[in-house]
Amino acid sequence: MKFIHTADWHLGNTMHDIDRTRETGAFLEWLESEIETVGAQALVIAGDIFDVVNPSNMAKTQYYKFLASLLKTECSNVVVVGGNHDSGTLLDAPAGILDALNIKVVGSINNRKIDDFVFELKDAQGNAIGICCALPFMRDLELEQFYKNSDDGEYANNADGDLLKRLYADAHRYAVELRGDRNIPVIATGHLYASNLSGRDAENAENAENAGIAENAFAGENAVMPETSVDDGVREVIGTLGNVDVSTFPSELDYVALGHIHYTSMVAKNPKVRYSGSPFVMGFDEANCKRYVLAVDVAQGAVPVVEKIEVPKAMRFEQFKGDIETLKLKLRNLEKELVANPVETYVDLLLTSGDFVSLNDALEKEETGKHFVVKRHRISRDVLRGATGFDECVESTKQYSKEDYFRMLIASNLQENDESAAVKNQYDKFISLFNEAVSKAHE
């Protein structure tokens, strides 16, 4: 069986307020063509189809038009599972209609049983060519509730242990029963963060999960760039799904198509367990990395043959770092390239050495009237350490609580020299009332 593995489309994404409709449209058109070129019998999309749970009408239109376009190809199977950015309810809503077109959608595990995740994949003549265990993103509580509600006999036992591992084992066992004595492969999906990834993606994924720093908090003019900041669009996965060992997936599975990490990667160097990565740049941190979909040729009991197919760029993103003269030179060279080969281009600039300067003023000549748009100017802490008032600059990156913001709001409305103890002593009283109001607002 030959299929395309892709994930993390994030349709509707507007990274730094950039309209990406044309870019995503170009990808979907290319993917349809590539499916025909490869001769793929199935397409597997491993979660994060949309960027937000309530996507725009344009994003939904692109999704449904693409699915409809596959009906005229030889790709006779489409598998779609929900990711942590998706609304499972939204994906599942048209599942009945799409199922009639052999488009299998599993938005969430809610209100489902084991056999709802497992189905045959068939060729154009209706012959079974594989079995798929389509498992979406799920939260720990959803997984616990799934087993509490299960009434599937042998699958509803009360054994302790890793519920996620148990779910994959149960799905695989059901798939083996469904396969019988037919010589066809069994594949599975997942949308989670697996441990022991290969390459740069492992480092960035761990930073994204552990840093806990919102990139847009540092997006202003001359903003401080914290060393731990990550701009790769990976939303944190909380709970056991945020650190999944490769042993979670039954070794007898012939391929596991994963989503959530935006770089193409194997898990624990296992050629059968892979992330396709996102076809799009989701943050300037990813700007120079190639994007791929995976063409997978798989047979029962064999090591899959996987081809990485590079996704052509419909838009260009650049992240430049250095001192002010280096940034100027890079912008000039970029302009020369774009004059010769125009493409919609966006740039992120980070001053990492040299004297502290206003980047807007220093780079105005290199930016004005050019064939690119600079979306961010940032200054590293190394530069700020040599600048007057560094402590105040660093303080601007502090992660404030709601109480901190309330204190600052009160202070901003006081007379400039009103620092009396009587006024300061009112803070706690005001904050107590503020917290009580917030609490009631959320009841």
C-alpha cells in the first residue's frame, strides 16, 4: 500500500498577522498533483488541520474543496484525525457525509468505541489494501473517560497502567482481528509529542514545551529576545501525551503516522514511527528548514520505504541575526535576490551584537520601498547588557501576574510623587476586591 503522510496544516494561520490564504491554497493544489504523481492510494492527515478551534470560513472552504478535489484522483482513501489545535466536534460534524465518500474522519475519541477507530483501506476496485487505526489527539481526562464508559467486554477491563499504551494495543488487537489471514499492513496515527526525536526538532519541541514563554510578548520595537524563546508554533501538550515513549506503539504495527512536531523526524530512530512535519513555516524560528510530505510504501511485516518529498515555497520567510552592519548587508542581498526572483517575503531581525540602537531608525533605508516586509525587530540581551538602563529593559520581559498588572494600573493613576505608605497599604485591599470580582466573573 502506498500513501502520503502529512500533518499540521494549521489552515487559517496568520503568523504575525500575515495572510497565508494564497500560500495554503498553493500547497493544497500541489498536494493534489503530487498524490497523482506518486500514485498514492491513501492520504493520511495526522492532526492540526486547522490553526484554531473556530477557523475562518475561508480555512474551512479550502479544507472541504481540497477533499472534494481528491474524488477525481486515484486516491481512494483519506484519513483525517484531530490535533490539539482542532475542534474535534467541528471535524466530526460532517463525518457521516464524508464517510460515504470514503473520507474517514476521527476528530476526537469522545462517544466512540475501539471499533470506531479501526477500518479497512481499499483500492479503487474495493479490495482491502490495509487496515488503519485512526487515533486522534486526546487529553488525559478524555482517555480516562473513554475507558470508564467502555462496554466492549475484553477491552473494558480495569487493568492499571498506561492508558494510552493500552488504547494503541486495543486498537491494534482489533485491527489484527479485522485483517484475519489477509496479507495487508496495519498502520496507525497519533497526534502527540513523542520522546527521543531525531534532529533539531527534538531540541525545539522540548524548548516549546518547557520554556513557557509566549513569543508575542516580545514582539515590539526593540523587544528583548529571551534565550529560551521558541517561535515554532507548537502549542503545549499537557499530561502523559506530552512525553510518549516509542514503546507505546505496538511493535507489530507496520507504520505510525504522527503529527504535532513541525519537523520531519523519526521517533527513537524507528523507521516505522515518524513525524511528517508541517508543510508550512509556523514561526520565523523554522524559516530555513525545508518542508516535506512523506510518501510511504508499506507491506505487512516489512520496513516501510519512505520518500521525503519537498514542498515548494509559495511564500518566503527569513530570520536574520547579527550586528547592525550584518543586518544591513543581509537585507541588501535579499533585495537583490527578490528583484531577480520576486516572491512574497517576510523578515524577522535580531540584533545579537554591537551597540544598542533603534533598529527602526538604523534600518529605515534598507527597509523602505523594498520587495520584502520586516515583521519584527528584536534586540538580544547580550546587546542590552552594554546599554544604559539594561535592568529596566530586562524587567520589561517579566511575566506579570494579574495582581502585578492591577498594581501597575493603580500606580499609573496616582499622583507622580504620591508614594505614601497609606496609599501603598491600599494595594492589598484593592487586590482582594479585584480577585473576588474575577472569581465571580468566572463562576
